[in-house]
Amino acid sequence: MSLRTRVLRGGFYLILRQGLGILISTVGLILLTRTIGPEAYGLFAAAFGIYAYIQGLSSWGVNIFLIRHEGEPQPQDYHQAFSLLLTLGLVSAGVAILLLPLAEYWVRLEGFGPLAATLFAVIPMSLLSVVPAARFERALDYRWIAVIELSGQILTYIVALPLAYQGFGAWAPVAGVWAQQLITLSLLYWVSDYRPKFYWERARVRSMLGYGLGYSAAGLAWDLRYLVNPLIVSRYAGAEAVGYVALSVRVVEQLTFVTGVIWRLTTAAFARIQEDRDRLAKVIAEGLSLQLIALGPILAGFGLVAPWIVSLLLGSRWLPALEVYPFIAVSYLCGAGVNLYSSALSVLRKNWLVAVLNLGHVVVFAGAGLLLIPLLGLRGYGWAEIVALPTYVLFPVWFQVYIGRANYARSGIWFVAWALPLFFWQLGPWMWISVVVPLLWPATRRELLQAISTVLRRRYEP
């Protein structure tokens, strides 16, 4: 089978997995949150947020080494990765459980400790799934990855929902996480036919970590922002507020799922044109506008009808989540453009620079949260998102240093056009007037018509 055929087939399974995954996740989330309520879901979200970050941090980029490293890994590489991840998983879980009393003291949520300890105990299992999954990804065999991931996702709700209906509260989704990890780990090792062995070679470990940490540092720095909800909102606003923020973030991520796909595609595309800096700058400028044209109407449109949707599907007790939805949506709308800059800088091997920029953003965001959440409660989280937005300016600044200047005027117009309607319920219906502005300027009007004609597979001639 040719590389092109494998890539196309793999892409088909990735898209299929993404679409079905969103459907399963949406239905499951609606049923789960409606049943257990904001407080129980917030308690779970606080524990899961910390678990998820520790799990990602504990991989130390080993997954990146196995998937992206040039040349086919030797059997010893897979055995070494298994041994290293097992060690890292056990140490991370042990340290996290030992430090749990400090986390309990900080978050001040009743029932947090046992819930978090149960989730921390699954860290070794989740890390060991990396090795067989990497074998499939290197072979571009996304069919089995899609089947296994969807099976785990379905089992999550098969286990969690009956427990939720029986009144287990926050423990219901915890049981779902355990079920998902167990079935995923079992199926991956069974289907891949990989039989691990304990193996240790210092030189191989150094090579593995040196390569993987360089690629994963930026992502680990960015993921620190997901600790603001479990660590700061929980302490100063309580479990219900954590639940509201977690739901809003989840909704926005579902609505903007395309940004993850775009990041993967642009990273590969930018690698092909990295030597042509003028062309790369032009592609970035066009990509910014296209993302805003695609995501803006989705986010603003949902915000317009959100009160009725939330009341109908989740119940009126979840309506406070809409207080932070527009702030989070604006942050993600702006962050979609940052993904393009990050992709371009990563292709030029500026991963540590991206990590520093991401860390700077998180510091401002968390600092604003510490100041504003105690004063404003739930809405303080939203304003912290706004305060952190100026840090995104540093990405195009460094892009200009290493690549060249891009034209941001059109993307700026599109951002304002769709950011203002997100605050329709807070500031009034006149906010929707901004969507007309791009139609009055020939450059943005032409850009919109070109985007529509591309989707319709017709060439637009101005």
C-alpha cells in the first residue's frame, strides 16, 4: 500500500473517529451533567483536571519520540519506552497521592481527596497505553485506534450513567474513567500483539527524553492553564462554579474541535513551505481569517440560542454556566489564530520559545484569576481570560522576527465582528451590528466570497 493511500485512509478514520466521538461525548455529557448536577460535576472536574495534567506531564514526551522520531524504532526502543513509562507512572501516582493532603487543603472541596486519589491511581495504566498506540500511529493504521478509542468512550458512559442515575454523584464519572482506561489498555495490547519486556539503557533513555521533551514542552506549558479551574475557581468560588466553568469549556471545545484538526494539518503543510518565508507569512494571514470566518458564526450562533438549549437539555440549574461562556469563547476564538503561529514556529524548531510564550500566557491568566475570582466569583474567571488575551500579541511578534510580517488587518476585523455578538445577552442586540462591518470593506468581502466559493467548489472571480 502506498504512503498516499495510507495517509488518506488514516485521515478518513481520524475524521470518522472525531465525528462519532463528538456525538458520543455530547449525548453522554448531557445525560451525565443533567443527572448529577453542577456541584457533583464540579467536584469531578476539579479532580479530573489535576489528574489529566499530571498524566500528560508524566509522559515526558516519550509518545512524541515513538511517533515522530526519524527512522523506525527498534524493539529495544519500545521496551525502553514501556519500562520508562511504567516507572514514571508509578512515581507520579505515588507522589501525587502523597501530596494530596496539600491539594485538599488548597481546593477546600468536601470529598475531593478520595476522588482524586482514585483517579491518580489510574495514571500508570493510561501511560502504558502509549506504547502500542504509537505502533499503530507510526504505521498510519488509524482504523484500530479509532475503534479502540470509541470503544473506550462508549464504555465510559455505559458505566457512568447507570451509577449516576443510582445517586453515586461524582463517583459515577470516576468509574467511567477507570472503565475507559481498562478497556483501552487491554484492547491496544491485544490488537497490536506487542508483548512488553522490562529493559533499561541509560543512553537510550537520555535520547528518548531529550527528543520528546523538546517537542512536548510547549504543550505542557499551555496545559497549565487547565489547572486554573480546579485549583483557583475551586478554592474561591466552590464546586458548582468549577462545574459551570468546566461545562462551558467543554462546550466551546466541542464547537471548535476543527482547530485541533487544523493544527495537525498545518504543521505538516508548513513543513513543506518553511523555506519560503513570504509564502508562509501569506498562508498564516489567510489561515487566520479563514478560522475566524469558520468559528465565529458557530460560537456566536450558539451563544444566541444557548439559554434555551441549556434549559431544555440540562435544566435551568446549569444556566449560570452561560455567564462565562462568552469570555471563554472569545479566548478560544483568539487562541485559534495562535495555533497557527505555534505550528509555524514549531516547524522551525522553536519549541522552547513557544513553551516560554505559553507559560507567560498562563502566568498572566492564573494571576488575574487569583485577583479577580475572589472578588467577582464565577465571572472573575471570564475576566481573567480577557486580561490574558494581550499575551497572544507576542506570538505574531516572534513570528515576524523569525519568518516575516503578515497582514493582520483582515483577521482583526473578523475577530471583532464575531467577538462582540458573543456578549449579546450582556450588552444588548446591537452587538450583532458588528457582523456587517466585514461586508462593507472590499478586502474582507472578497475573502468571505472566496471562502464560500471554495466550500462550494466554485472559483470566485472578483
